[in-house]
Amino acid sequence: MVNDIGPNDSLAELLQAFTGTVESLRGQLGEVAQDLTDCSTTLQEKSDGAHADLELLSQETDEWSGVLDGASDALQDQLDGFDEHLAHVDGTFERLSHEFVEAQTHFVEQLEANRELAESGTRAVMGGGKRARGRQCRVSPSSRHRARDEAAKLAAPRGVPLRGAPRPAQRPRRS
């Protein structure tokens, strides 16, 4: 090698040492070039693989984006349908509320008419009213209660016990 050259060496020895050094460097440069080629090939393969992975990821992202868009559209359609259904239910509820109020008003008017009819009928049965006797007819408390109970029976839903209504007879207890 070049470092092994001393002051007494001849030109031929110097040339031979220099040639050996150049050959050694050439071999090392060949190895470095091979390493660089291998690295370049590996990087290219990895780059190609990464590019393929990115393409696949891009395709999958596009597919999932389409799926999510479809699901979002379907969900929005369902929400719109639900809103329409709620509006229909709300309208039906409003209509039924008005019908119930009208029916309740009609029912109360009917009860009043029935009460007045019952009172006038009771007066007629008890003596013909004011004209016949010359005085105002009094309705007995039992008749008034009977008319009230009849009106309550008409007003109450079936199966609901009436307030103040007589209870069913019970069997006597044996001692």
C-alpha cells in the first residue's frame, strides 16, 4: 500500500504499490456500487409496493366513501319519512283532540238535556207541574239522586265503579 512506501523504495515498487492501491479502491468502489444498486433495487421495490398499497387504500377509501354516502342517504330518507309520519300523527292527534272536545261538549249538552227532561218528567208524574196544582212542583231528593245516578252511568266508561254507587251485595258471613 501507499503507506508502506519508504524513502529507499524504487520507482517500480512505488508504481506497483500505487497500482495495488488503485485495484483495492476499484474493488471497494465495485462493492459500494453493488451495495448502491442493491439499495436502489430494494427502494424501488418498496416504492412500487407502497404505491400499490396507496392505490389499494385509495380504492378502499373510495368504496367506503360510497358505502357511507349510501348509508347517509338511506338514513336521511328514513328521517324524512319519520318526520312525515310524525307530522301525520300530530295532525291525527290534533283532529282527534278536536273531535273529543266536540264529543265531550255534545255529551255535556245531552246530559243537561236529559237532566232537564228527567226533572220535567218527574214533575209531570208527581202532579202535572205548576199549572195543574197552582204551585211549583218539588222534585224529591230520591228522584234527583236517581237522575244524577243515571247521568253518571251514561258518562262513566264501562267497568269503572261510580262514586257513591251501591256495592254489590255480599254474602252474609257465617259465624
